[in-house]
Amino acid sequence: MAKILIIDDEVRLRETICELLSYAGYDVLDAQDGMDGLQKVERFIPDVILCDIMMPILDGYGFMEKHKISDYSNIPVIFLTARIELKDQEKGNNLGIKGYLKKPFIFKELKNIIELQLTLANTTKSVINKFFI
């Protein structure tokens, strides 16, 4: 079962995403801001992280700056955000974001982008295992 961490300060949205992903068969944990998210990444070690950009304490960009230099930097991060302007995408891409999903979104879109990242991660693991083990 794939593990997903959702980092978003909007309680109702976060709870709804958690419920839908749990129902879809994922193991889900949530965090209320980037700092909380960093701590939960270390304990939960998710397969994919969904992260809002605009949050108090530590926003999505700050989270990514710390995440990309952490021991868990290989975990893909997808921004779920209303900030989808080109400059926001460029900033996220420079920080290592693997995808963007504009709020509001359809659950099927969210599930598809998660599945894509899980497939890419599994493909990478298979290639590494084939050549190095």
C-alpha cells in the first residue's frame, strides 16, 4: 500500500483528501504546514508528498528548500495550489517539484498524478536493481 503525506493548512480540504485517498486504498497522513510536514516525512516516510504552497509557519517553497537537502529528497512532491502562474511553476521546478495540480481539482486528476509518480518511482527502483544488485 502506497503512503501519501498531505501538507495543507486548509483543514476541510486536507481531511477530504485524506478520506478520499484512504478510501482509494492509500495509507495517508496529514500535516498542517511545512514544518509539521518535514517532521512527519521523517516518521512516516511516504511514497509521495502532496503540498500546498501558501501556508503559515513554513510555506510550500520553504518546505521544498529543506526537503531537497534532506535524507528523503528522493520522495516526489506534488504542489496542490491555487498559485499556478508561470513564475510559481518555475520556482517550484527549480526546487524539484514533480508536478502541479491546480485547486480546485477533480479527484481523478489527483489520483492520476499520484499514480504517475508511483509508477516512475517503481520504474527507477527496477532499473537500479537491475544494474546494481
